[in-house]
Amino acid sequence: MKQTGEVKSYLASLYNAGISNFRGVNYYGILDGVMNCLFNNTNLFNIIYQLELLKLSNTEGRFYNDFQIMTVIRMNGWFLNELHKYRGSKIMKIEENKLTKVRGCGMHVRMGYDNENKAKSLAYKMLEAIRTNNIDRFMELLLNAYLYLDKTVPKIFIETQSETEVFKDYAFAFIAGLIGNSEKEQNN
């Protein structure tokens, strides 16, 4: 379980994060959405998908950054780990350091493309594959990307293919790197 101070700092980082004119609401607070899901014992995949999709499409009124997307992904990992521990499931644990490494892998793929639109197109396709739980399609896209760059696919994706929820959390971290900025964003 995470230390209380660490959880508080992650929650505090989401306090001002939000989206204006989203889902019929003047201002959708990301922290409110995250807390609502957690209180209802629901994973955060839908929120993560929406955050990455909106960032990818450069939607106006988006008040969050890469760090805040990764915060939601990490919190989802904590939630899934605790849920599986409570259920007594023998599922692979989602590790924060691996999430960070996978995000870095996504950044390296993005930097390996000479055309920014290739990375965006790949991210859209990967997001759709994850949204529809099509792990085979995601892996096909990932393998093609690494083949194009003549690099080795991160083994975490091979190891977690059979565990859908774990795989999806790492996939969202990869996409966060693929669509993110290499420098920390300040406001958007």
C-alpha cells in the first residue's frame, strides 16, 4: 500500500486538472472523476482513454499535462493491485518503475519517427485497440513500430499479454509517452 503522503501529493497534483465543456459540464475536474471511480470500485481506464484522446487531438479547454496523465495511470495501477490482492488473484503486479520505463519507451518511439503525424496516427490506432480490448491489434501496431525503428520490443508487453488489465495499464503508459512532451509541460 502507498504511503499516505505520497497518495496525497498525487491527489494534490490533480486538484486543478480538468477539461472545460466536457460531457455536458462547464468544467470537468479530473480529481472528481478519479475519486468517483475509486469510490465506486471502478478502474480508471475510461478516464485515461479520454485524457489521452483529448491530448492527442489538441482539444481546446484541456487543463492537464503529461505528469497528470501518468498520475492517473499510476493510481489505476495501485487500484488494480489492491483489488487483485483483495480478491486473492494471482495476477502480475503493476510496478511504478516499469510504468515510467514504458512511458520512456513510448517517448523513444515518438522521437524515432521523422514525421510527428506518424506517431499521432500510431497513438490513435493504439488507443482504439486498447479501448476495444484488442490486445492482438495493439501488439501488431507495437511490433510494426519497433520493426520500423529496428529496435527490440519491451518485454513487459510480452509478459503481460495474458493479463488484460495489467497490459492495458502499461499500454496507456506507453501511449502517454508516445503523445507526450519530452519536457515537463507547464499548463497544457
